[in-house]
Amino acid sequence: MDLAAIKKTTDRNQAKASDPLASAWVSANAGTGKTYVLVQRILRLLLSGTPAERILCLTFTKAAASEMANRLFKDLAAWATLPNIDLARKLSKLTGKSTDEATLRYARRLFARALETPGGLKVQTIHAFCERVLQRFPLEAGIAPHFSVLDAEEATALRRKSIEHILSRAASEPASAEGEALKIVIAHAGEDRFDEILRYALTDRDRLKAALNAAGREADRLDGYEPDLRAMLNVRAGVGEMDLVEEMAAILDTRELDEACAILAEGKKTDQEIAVNLNLAKMVAASQSRAEAFAAAFLTQDKSLRQRFITKGLREAQPALTARLISAQEIFHGLMQEYDALRLARASTALVRLAKAVMEIYDGEKAKRSALDFDDLISKTFDLLDKSQAAAWILYKLDGGIDHILIDEAQDTSPKAWDVVEYLADEFFSGAGARDIARTVFAVGDEKQSIYGFQGAAPKKFADMGQIFSRKSETANQNWHRIPLTLSFRSTSAVLQAVDRVFGGSDALPGVHLMSSIVEHHAFRQGQFGLVEIWDTETAEKQDAADPWSPLEDHAPDEPVVRLANRIASKIKYWIDDKTILQSRGTPIEPGDILILVRKREPFAAPMIRALKARGIPVAGSDRIKISDQLAVKDLIVLGEFLLMPEDDLALATVLKSPLFDLTDEDLFEIGHGRRWLLWDALKAKAEKNEAYKEVADWLSRWLARADLTPPYEFFAGVLLAGERRERMISRLGPEAGDAIDEFLNMALRYDDKEPPSLQGFINWMRHSGTEIKRDMEQGRNEVRVMTVHGAKGLEAEIVFMPDTCGKVGAGRGEPLLALENGKQETGEGAHLVWSIPASRNVAQIQEARQSKRSLEQEEYHRLLYVAMTRARDRLYLGGFETKTGREKDCWYDLVRQRLDPILEPAQDSFGNRVWRHGSPQTVEPDRSRSTSSAPDWAEDLPGWAKVRAPKEPVRTIPISPSSIIPLGEEEQDEEEPAGQAAISPLRLASGNRFLRGRLTHSLLEHLPNIAPAEREGAARRFMGERGRELTKQMRESIVSETLAILRNKQFEPLFGPLSQAEVPVAAHLPAAKKGDVPIYISGQIDRLVIEEDRIQILDYKTNRPPPRIPEDVAPAYLIQLAAYKLAIGKIFPGKPIACAILWTDGPNLMPIPDDLLETYRAELVPRRRSRT
């Protein structure tokens, strides 16, 4: 079929899919415009007269909901302003019908109607919809009105708290059911994996609840759980572990053992080995040891039957003995299976018991907080519609508000979410709900792209729901369309041909098609250059033993991972430097054209990003950042750990080497080598003789003083501000450290709001936090993107690299829990939850469950490959890195290489490397409208006036802050430095409290005059104890003494009397004094202002030590500041005498400033300011 015919079929299918009078189930290949079809359907629904509030559109993510809403509003906004001819053309293309004047008027009003819809357009995630339903019917759902929704971080912390509560309770009552369960679980999991195993059990609470319900009788006490598991696993009722051990130990009596040992000892080597183990069984008395000896004789290490049990010659010579031993072997194997199954049943029941207890505590804690988590939103809504006594009434109320349900990315919808949708849509097809108007269900998805099985998505459910709604629609005599979309607008022919070769044909990979019998793609971009290139894998080479004195590295330079990362980075660098043309576009390849996909971030993402940065290639970094794994955050956490326990030498050493202080290995060696005490003590001792170490020790001492008294956010914000430490960390660790630091501070702020603020609590909370930053990787910035395939779903790029192709199925998952069918359900829902402990490998039912799960993982593995390959628009590069054992069987690399082999051609790349290629040539004009750095598709050309040079602006007023005015060539003087000092110490410049003394003194002089004289000293000391913790005790005492001396001095009483005001803001506009000058606007704050009947006094405090002796020696910056204040006050109080003075706190000494001196600096105000601008 040619492109014209395929395009015509696609247009017809898209029109059927958007038909507002029919329900539709759309299966759309990657790149075929799923979102476009969905938006077109909503527009046609609105145009047909459906009120916006009666349309419910459910999406998989908030980003997808936002994108869809933006597209809708963009189109509706355009309709409101388009000329009639253009609007009529658009509407005719949308509906396939001619448009009259009334329809045009109606279409123009839709934008306003959509904006005014109560509650807005219902384009939202299933979680957001369920939240709305529960908010509307909280009492019927059995939850608190005005409940809150826990975010993932809060839910994790609450689960952690619940687990700790149960562990504490179980440990304190070891004889209780929970105590016994804890012993069993720890025995099988160990302390290292205990948290992980329990977390898996709690991950899917619906599955856990279903398993508990499946236990039947007395499920609250779990009395029925283990008996049911025993029956399912063919374990006899009432038999215990020791009973089975005794049976195994008695499998052969002493006479039989003597006979067997004597005969086997004369046989071949294999027979003799069996004789040794049987002889050991005869010699030991303990049943456990005897059973172990029999196991060594009868079974292999993995507890399966020995296949070469008794050699052929001995079998023929001793048939009777052989028959007896083989019979004993088979019986023993059955007993061993039963023994392992019993242990499995006990371990599984113990784990479920603990998980059930944790779940109950967790639910109770949520109830106390009137909160729900994300899983609750769907499960509570389902229960509301399924089990509530008011379910019929609720469905009736909801039915009255929804006429059309649309589901985007339907293949990723979980079974429980489908159940909610089915309840809502049931009324569309039956009873009072089947009203005269057409009420429809629409779903668009692609089972080949269902890759979220770990979140509950099931592609089979998508296909099943299509069948269910199809039957219901036919029963109700409603129109129903099942529509395939196969024309891809994204990828070139070469890429799609490769995809069809890998996933199509009679031997299609399992898991990629359920609704369609074949996988077939058609390319819209005919005649454009496309390329699929496969590289040889990077193999592991034998490495020399590492030098124990060399620094540790994440990856050695010659590791396969690093070699492949360098090869990709070099190729990208060559493209950019050489300005290699992207043929389909006719412009050079840019960094933003490139997407590098990995199955999981480790081990490839970090070396890849490093290789790109090393070559100066712009790279967006990782798409997800786990906060607690970021170096900047680790440095801040370890600082907290040291402050909580100064005896922790390792924590202190880490802090000293971090960007917080930047000490070197040599510095650490000098401080710590040969010490006889703590590293902290050694640092303080060295600080007495080394100024650099003194600064470090001073900062740590200040932070130690504040750690127990300051909330975490305030504390860490102060640490990062002091000495520009945030800037230091970003400079050393890279720009991405800024994102991590910001989120760390946000987490500290949230912790302060929700928990009793303490550094110990916050550090512990951070250790267990799994918070991640999900970075927006939509193509906008011109940077290479390195992402997981899961994160890249929905994205595309001109060039895609797939370097992570040699890994095994299910790598990184390893979930230890399985659902064992109990015969009561057709699906895994309600099945018993079993823990596949190592001993369960020999249990047949567990082997079957594992194989079933492995098959599901294999299918999703194939679908993940499909998603990865279909991200590419023009070029797809596939490579791989192997481990020492080679690459995994049936890995992506082998699947693609083998299936593409007939169409691949050998070639050499620009670096001389052997590659295999399949391509399509450029035979049409390049599409130059596409460019990574171009504006988004919604952007419009700038209007003409925006391209005309703006006329010269008139002279504008210059704003001046008096305290910031500094004469050219001079620096602002540090109040803490002697007036005549030639330079400020670099160590003092780095200090965060360089101006702290002045600020504290100003604050005391502002507030103490308002306090009764007898109470001033106590108030001053309390204030300094709180705000001056970073200063030494001697300095704090000095500030208090100086301030009180000023306030007790009779000479200064008028300055602090009832006619005075503290910290007076002042602002004034001063026109140009003469032609050519610039008008100025003065804005500042006067330390003290005294307004008397006959004059005004302006007072400025300064803490310089020692102060100048005469006004002429005062720093010019201070004099300009006073001149500016005098100008501003003169503007406000014209004609009144104004006196200015500086109060030097060291003395104290009041220094009046002569008017003629101020006039000198007043004359310099305007020209100085003007010259700086």
C-alpha cells in the first residue's frame, strides 16, 4: 500500500476515533499521534454541544494532563480570533462537514465557556479524579472531610515510623505472635535485607489485603493463612519441621545402610562418594546431621535428584539394592520438598503477619492525621463504588455529571483504576444511565508500550477492557469502533523497518501484541535519510591487580562501560565540531538532537555524563536525582553527623575535605598524623599555630554552638550563606549540585513545618528519605539527554543511542515475593503472598510461580526494547558493554542483531571502527523548519515593531541607596578593621560575621531604649545569647558593655529620648541641580533621627575600632552617606536646620560633622553616581 492510500486510511481512522457519537478503542503505534486524536475528540465533543464539565479525560501523568489542557486551550483560543474563512476551514477539516454561521459563532464562544467551567476542564490523572470524588463524598467513603494527601516523601517517613513501632513492639514481647514472626523473618532475611523484604511486602497493599482476605476464617489473627499455604504446597496438616527431619533421618535403617555401604564401596568413584555419605549417616546420632548426610548422598547441591545415582554396572549387578536405594532417594526428595515447603509456609506467614501489623499502624497514623496516600485514593474510591451502602446513590450522582470518559495511555492504567472506570461507565450502557444523548467511552493506548508492570499496569487488562466495553456497547445498541493507527509521523523508514523486523513476523517476540495479530508500522516521512547502526560490544579485558595505594575509582579507564561511554562522547564531539549535517533537516547536528537511553542508571549513566562533560559537550545530567545520593547533600549530612557527635573522626575528616573547607590530603595528614586524641581536638590544637586551621575550627565551633538550638532549615541555610559556601560547592561539584542543595533546603523547611525541629531528627529522616528530583527533560534546552527508557517514554529525539543492551531480564528488580494461586480466583488477585526464601527453590509450586513471573518480566523486557527503539526520529545507534561472563542470553543486543542480520551491511565509521548499518537515503528536500534550538511549535513570529530598534530613552532618574555609595577607586570600610589598615585580611573577608558586630550593636541601640532601664542589661544578654552565638563570649560581653555605656551616658540622653526615632526609612526625589546633571532618587534608613522644634539631628552609629579622631579622617563612604541623608531630610523639612553626627561605639564618642565638610561630599554625589552608571 502506497503512502497516499495509508494516509487516506489514517485520516479516516482518526475521524472515526474522534466521532463524538460513538465509543472507540484505539490501538496506536508509537509516533502515530495519540494525543492529537484525543484532543480532536474533545474538540468535537465540545463543538457538538457537550458541556465541558460533562467530559472526563484521564491521563497517566500530571505532565500529560497539562500538555493536553494546553493544546485544548490553544486550539479554542485560536477559534475565538480566527477570521471566518480560516475558522470555517478548520472546523470542516475537523468534522468532515460544511460549517454554517451559527456553528462559527458557537465555536468562538467555546474558549470562554471552557475557562468558565466550574472546577475547570476535567483533564486530570486518575489519582486527581479519585481525590475529587472522595472530597465530594468523604462521609460515605468513611474518611475525614477535608483530608490531606501525603506526598511520597511523607508516606515513606510514616511507613518507616510504623515499621520501627512494630519492630520495637515485637522485640519487647519476644513470646508474642509478632515476636515469633520477627525471629523467623530475621532468620531467613538477616539484618541486612530485613527492611528490603518488609518494604516489598508493603509495596502493594491491595495485594496484601487480598491475600489476607484469601486466608478466610479468622483472617484478623491470620490463623487460616498458614494452613491454607500448607494445603496449597502439599504439606500434611499437623506435621512439624522436626517430624519431617525424623522421617528423613529414618529413610534407611542400620542394616540397609551396612549393606549399601559395603556394596557401594566396591563400585566406581561415584558409588564410593555415595558410600562415604551413607556411612556418615550411619555414624551420626543426631537426626538433623543424619538427614544432612542423606541429602548429600541422594541430592545435588540445589536439592534436585542425582541423575547418575549408582553406576550402570552396579545397577545390573545389584538390582534389589539399586531398587531400594532409588526408592529411598525418591521418598527422601519428596520429604525434603515437603520440609522446604513447610519452612516457606512458616516464613511467608511470619512476613505477612509483620506486614499486616505495620499496615494497621500505618493506616492508624494516617487516620490520626486525616490523611490518605496515593494508593488510598484509588482503593478508597473503588470501595466507595463497590461496597458502600450508598454506592448506588453515589453512582447516580456521578452519572449525572459525566457523559464522556476518555482515557489516555490506557495500557498503563492499573487494574484497580480500570475497575473504577468500569463502575463509572456501566451507567452509560444500562438503565436510567442510558439516556437519549450519546454517552461514550474512548481509550487510546498501545499494549506494546506497557512498561510499568512494577506499578501495577497490565497490558492484558487493556485488551480485556476493550472486549468488555465492546460487548456492553453492542448490547446497548450503541456505536463502537475498534481502530488501529499505524502511520508514524515520528520515525524515518529505516528506523521503522528495523522495528518491524525485530517485533513483527510470524515469530514475533512475546508480549508486544495482544489486540493485533501483527506488528506493522508505516512511515509518513518517506524519502528522508534514516540510519540504524549496530556496533560491536565492548568486552571485558583481563585487568592487572589494582595498586592498593592508588585512589579508588568508580570505573577504571579500560572498563567496557568507560570505553563505550568515551566512544559515544567522541562521536558526538566529532559531529558538533565538524558541523555534521542532519540530512533530513539540512542543518548541523546539535546536542539537543541526541538522546542516550539506558535500562537503569547504573552502571552507565554516570560514566556517560562524565565523558560528555570532559569533552565540553552540553549535557542535561540525569533525569532523576536521588537527593540523599548527591555529593553536596552527603557533605551537608555528614556535617550534621559531626556536629551531633564530635567524636566521629571519619565524619570530621569528610567535612574538612569537602567543598565546605577544601582541605587537602596533606592538610589532613598534618592535622591527624601521630595524634593521641580525637581529630577534633587535634584540629583545635593545630589552630593555635595555623591561621587557616583556626578559621576552620572557629566555624565548626560556632556551628557546634548553634546545632542544638537552631531549626534545621535555619541552620543549614546559615551554613551555606556563610563564606559563600553554597557557591564553593557548586563551583567544585557542578551546576547540578545547586538543584540538590535547593531541594535539601526545601526538605529541611518541610521537616521544620511538620516535625519537632531538631538536627538529630532531620539527619535521621534524611537517611531514610528516598526523595528524588525528577528533572524536566522535554526538548527545550540544547543539551544531550541521558535518560532511562522509562523516563523517556513520550519523548523523542533525532538521534538515539542505546548502549545498555547486554543486561539480563528483570535486572535490578529481584522482588522476593510471589503470588501463589489458591484456586479461588481466576487471576493473581486474592492469591496467597509467598516469600521465596532460598529454601523454596526445590518447591515445585514456587518454581512454577517463578517461571510465570519470569515470563511476564520477559514480555515487559521486550516492550521496553520497543519503547527504546521508537524514540528515534532519524538515527538509531545500538551498542553494548559486557561483563567478565559475557552478555546475557536473549539480551536486547542479540535479539536486535539476529533479527536485523539479513538487512545489515558491514561498514566503517569515521573512526575506522567496524559497524553494521541499515539506512534509507535522502531523496526529498530537507525539512528546515525542524531545529532543536528553534522555538516551540506553539510560538509565533515576532510582530514587525519588535524588530525595529527602540528610540533612545530620555534621561531617567538614578536611584541611590546612601549606604551603598562608595567613591570610585575605594572599597567600603569594614567597621571591624582599624581605620588606617591598608588591607583587609583574606581570612576576614571569608568570615560570615564580618559585619555581625555592627548589626548586633545597631539592633540593641534600636530596641533597648524602649525597655525600662533596670531591665536593659538582662534583655541585652538574652538577645546576644540568641543572636550572637557565632561570636566569642568575650566579644558578646564587649558589645553589651559598649551599648549599655552609651545608653547610661547623660550626654546621649536626648538622642534616645521621646523625640527620637530609630531606623527611620527615608526617601526623596532630587531634581538636577544644573543642566547636564542627572536627577536622583535617594532611599535609605537613618539609624537615629531626632526631630526638635528648632532643629533636626541625624545620627549614624559606627563600630570601627579604633575610631578616627577628627571628622576629616572619617571614611569618605560615611560622609557621603550622611550628605545623602541630609539632602533627603532637607527635601522633607525645608528651611529647618539639620545637624549630622556619628556616634562611635568604641569610647563611646559623639562626633558632630561640620556642614562645610558634608557640602564637599554633597557636591560629589551626582557626578560620582552618574559616572558609575
